[in-house]
Amino acid sequence: MSELSHLDDDGAARMVDVSGKPETDREAVAEAMVSMDGETRDALFAGDLPKGDALAVARVAAVMGVKRTPELVPLCHPIPITAIEVAVEQVYAGARVEVRVRATARTGVEMEAMTGAALGAIALYDMVKGLDRAAEVGSVRLLSKSGGRSGEWKR
């Protein structure tokens, strides 16, 4: 068997068989950053963007991203998500989208959390790009995960 679980003995990509793994409570937290100029950031958090409530759009996009992850990430298992929490906070460079995902499943929710954070950030970018063409999405990363055989991990 290959050392990489998503490759078979011949090196071909495959979906990992998780049928023998026990269901455990799983949680993952991820973030994505959207940098923008200060004037755009202030308009975003004051609710003064021409396109409307960008924070609500970003939160809904993040939830949709979590729910659609198995359709977007080829070897990702569809799992029963039990909770999604999305927060968008103002930071000096712009905005930070944080997504927390929970499930009781045989495989983790890291990909769901990262996909949700990325899509929330992309939606924010879409809402501010008319005011700030230099805005950019960056630093999509996992912050923590728990559950399963590998246990807890924190950045």
C-alpha cells in the first residue's frame, strides 16, 4: 500500500475507503484573508458598499462552500455536516473570514472548513472589487482540527 492514502499501489488517485473507521466527533477551523485599502474596509464594515450587505453574502457563500465541498474537491467524501459557524472580522489589512465546521463522521472536515473560508473570502472580494481593484484573497489555511485517529492539531 502507498504511503499516501489517496494513491493506490500503482500511483493512481483514489478515494480512501473509510468504511472501517469509527464515527467520531470532528471539528475544523479555517481562515481566509481579504486585503483591501482602508477606505474600502471601512465601507465594508459600515455596511456602505454599493452592492449591499457584503458580510451577509460572505457568510452565506461560506456555508454554501462547506456544503458543496465534495462536489468541488475530487477525492473528498460527502459527510453529514452538523454545524457551520462563520465569522467575518475587520483586521488592519481588510477582513478575515473564519469558518468552523462540525460533524460526526468517519473522516474529517478540514477540507470543508477551508473551502468555506475560501468561498466566503471570494464572495467578499466580489463585493468590494468595484471600490478597490487591488483587493486580493490570500492565506487560506487550516487553524485547528480535532477528532479521529490523529486527534487534535492547532496551528
